[in-house]
Amino acid sequence: MSATAAGTAETETELAADLTEKQRRIVDYLRTEADGTTYFKSRLVGEALDLSAKEVGANMRVVKEVAPFEIEKWGYSSGTTWKVTV
């Protein structure tokens, strides 16, 4: 394993330790589904993860602080939209 790969694995391990199970699921979903800059509605993330839109929104506050990619609260019309840049 290279030093970069080891550093990435260590960072992801630290990230996992700091998050709840729901927050880890959200990070994994966003990392998997985002392609460059992608917009996600809380409602649709919740449907994919069997969470409510409210649960997604409440957990995104923590996720956006620790995720290894950029998350920005983007829009509010008909539900919250999140701009995710990986």
C-alpha cells in the first residue's frame, strides 16, 4: 500500500469513527452517486437510504463539516437541495 493510499484509508477510518451510522450512510451515498458537481434533494437521498428528508437535513449539518468533499446547502424550493462537489 502506498503512503497516499495509507493516508486515505486512515482518513476514512477517522471519518467513520466521528459519524453515526446514518451519517456514514449519507456520506457513502453521496460519494457513490456524485459525479463532479451534483445536486441532491434531501427527500430523494432519504428515499434511497430509507430516511426522512428531515433526518437527512439534520445529519447533513454534521456530514458537510467532516466529509472529504464539498457540500453546500443550495436551495429551498420544494425541499432542501444540496450541492455536492467531489
